[in-house]
Amino acid sequence: MRTLFALMVLCSLSLPVNAGAVGNGLTVNSVRHASYATFTRLVFEIEAAAPYVLIRSTDGRSVTLSSYDGPFLLKTPLPMVRDSVVLGLELRVEAGRTVVGVRLDGTAGAVKDFVLRGPDRIVIDIAKGAAAPVPVPALPTKKQTVIVLDPGHGGKDTGSVASQGVEKTLALDLALAIRNSLQKDPHLKVVLTREKDQALTLDERAAASNAAGALLFVSIHSSTGTGSRVFIQDLLDEPEPQTVRPVSGDFLGYEAGSEQKELLWGRQQAAHARESGVLGRELARQLVGQDSAEPVQAPLALLKAVDAAAVMIETGMDTDRAQAAAAIVKGIERYVREN
Amino acid sequence: MQSSRLLFGVAVIIAVLVASGGGLLWLWMGSSNTAPIPAEQDRQLAQQLLRDEPLSITLYYPHEGMLATESTVVKRQPDTQSLARAALEALFADQRVALEPVLRDIRLRELYLDGSGTAYVDLTPGARKDVRASAWEEQLAIYALVNTLLQNFEEIKQVRLLLDGTEAQTLAGHIDLSRTFAKRMDLVKQ
């Protein structure tokens, strides 16, 4: 049986455990997750540092987290997690011990864990295997501006279905047409989040854009009818970013910066509100053909984590696609030129 | 001797009359405190009638690419939570809503109202498990629910949407459900 048990116990016993924590068990206050381009991260925020046990099953399809000594108490519902490697979390009892089970996809790679302080938390990173679905783009040369195009939906998620076709296919065709036009300019580097029919989570799309260092991000969708709309993120009523106490030193000496950055996941778009508004207005005017056209504000799950000027476009399925592609290319080129 | 007996008898009679008169007066005063006076009777009757009278509310529903409004009535309920639930049930039962993307594919599972004025609307997919819609259709469906609650019940300050009792990322792939929603009147057709 492939197990990380011995390593985990050794690691956890070497931690500067709070006095009295051993034997008091492990109390989990909250559970967060984030999907990055190359790995999925699960973060268990714990009440006080205490030894824990992390075991991967023989077939590699699940990981369990439990207390090394004493009860395991979960004070929050487990979030729904489903991406290309994590299929779900569940609380269950195994041999009289309460554990959190993490169901993994067959493509899941190595599982790494570490502990951070301020607040105390157990971090588990699950690598996306060799068959990772998200392309990790090469870094652009200095003079290139990176544009990320995101064809919506994919895989089992077909999006809207109409007599004109299936949204996932129409979106990919439009994205490829836009890329072909934009790539004529050597100063532009165009990255697609998917180049074939494949399923990606919303977080994976945002992560791919952030990893590529995009100046702008355009998510492409279709809707029935002839009308086209451009959406920008509605940032009203967004919660204040969570503040994090300075880290005085990690348990195992790991760099905590990446995990602290993760706490801000989903709030990246707030820093680009002005640029997204300018990009949205430019694209709306080109697509609608009116100088008074404005983008629509909506609380979009995808755009909130994009660290760039970002819009979502819905083109009508009855719209001339060549014209729509030309309008989007013109809008992008004008934005890049003027910003 | 005889006159003194007569005087004693008269005194006894007077005492009896005074005592019974006082008793009657006490009884009359006591009963006058509990018997409904006409104004109180009217108030109670009015309250009863009000309880039985349906409550008029405004429904917001997607129509021709925007939100439209329609007045309807729901049966009065003992509390805001039950009234809000009745309002959304009326929305889902509306024949026009039954034709609209998203709303035609989901059902109201439960509605809870907490002390801070947050209404938790718990939805569940209908017979078709996957809800397919454009971002605009999804936005209109969500704000149909949100506006119906916030425009009719001042105790409700914000709305959170759940799917099958748990937090979900989206209903149909676009609109972020991890946040609370306030009303959006700019989506309503003028």
C-alpha cells in the first residue's frame, strides 16, 4: 500500500505544536480550494497546529486526512470541489476515525502537503498529471503583448444548443478565427485556453490566463438570436479582501507567499476594473456598431479571478461570424494600441 | 323594647341592601372591564379580515430579453419567511416563467431567512439535470428571484442562492453564486 503515513507523522511531530494540542485532536475551521494550471490546492484552516495523518490509497484514487491523535472535528461544511483532478470531498468514518476523503481522478499526479502559520493551515497540493488538460503557455518575448482567448464551455458542457449549432463549437471556431487575424501582428501573442473540445473549469481558464501574463482576456460565448453583448465584472457588493497576518515562519520552512496569494483568489479582477471597462466599451462599440454601446455588468464566476483586463462576449448565433470576428479583432487591436 | 327590636330589624335590612348593592356594583364594574367595547370588537374583526385577505405582491420575470413585472396575490402567512417562500412559489408557478430558460429547469427547494436579513434560496434542478442558458438569460433568471424578494419584503436585505442545499459556483455556467445579491432595477423593462 502506497502510503505517506510515516512521512506525515514524522513531519507533523516535528512541528512546533501548540502546547496541549497533542491529544486534543484536529479542529478544522474552514476548507478552501483553488485550481491552478498545474495543480489543485486544498487548504484546511485549523484551530491550532496538531499532528495529522495523510494517506493516499493503493490505487492512487483517493487521499484521506485525519487527526494523528484525538478527535477530528470539522466546523464547516466541505465545499463542492470538482475539477480535472479532484472529483469531490467527503467526511466519513473509517475504522472508528473521522476522516476527510478526497476523491481523485486517474490523471492526478503527486500529492504534496505542508503546513503554514498565521492562521494555521494544512495545505495539500495535488499535481495535474502528464495528461494535464490546461496548456501552460511559454512566456512571451519582451516585446509581445499577450492576449488570451477563452472559447466557452467544452467537453460534456455543450453550452446552448440551437439549430445553428452547439455553443462550445461555435465559440472555438470564433476564437480560432480571431487568433488567425491577430497573429499577423508579430507584437501580439495569442493564447487559447483550449484548442480542441475539452472540459475546463472556470478556475482553470482564469489560471491559464494569469500564468500567461495576459494584458487582456476575452471569453467567447454564443446565445440564440442576432444580438451581441459584452459583459464586464460587476464588482459592486464584492467582499473586502481577506487580510492575512504576517507570516513569522512556516512549520517546514516552505515559502508561504503562494498560499497567501491564494487567499486573494477570485479577487484579482478588482484591480483591473478601469481597464476592463475600457476594453468592454471598445468591444461593445465594435460589435454593436454604435458609439453609445456600453458593456453589461454581471457577477461572472469566471472573470473575478482573471488578473487582466477581462470581458465575456456573447455573440448571437444568427450573427455573421466573420463580421463578429472582424469586430472583435478591431476592438482588441484598438485597445492594445491605446493602452 | 319593641321599638329597639324594630330599629335593629331596619338596620339589618339597610345593611343587607347596602351589601348587595355594593356587590352588584362590583360585579357590574368587573364585567364592564372584560366585555369587548365596540371599538375593540371592530379592531379584532379588521385584523381577522386582514389575515384572510390575500397579499398583493409584484413578480419579476424574464420577458423579451429584460425583466417584466406582474402583480399577483398570495395567501397571507404568519411570518416573512413563509410569505417570501409563497412569493417565489407563485413566481415558479407563473405560466410565462415556465417557458423561460433557467427558471423552467429549476425548482424551489426551500427558503430560509436569517436574522441579518439574508434570504437563502435553495434551488434544485428539475427533470433536466443540466441547466443550459446564455449568461444574459442566467442573469435575468437570478435577478427575477432576487428582485421579487427584495422589492416585496423590506425585511429581506440580500439574497444568497444555494443548489441542493449547498453552495454552488454557478447555475448555468456563468453567474457567480458565491456572493450575495442585491436588487438590480436596471434589468427591468421601463
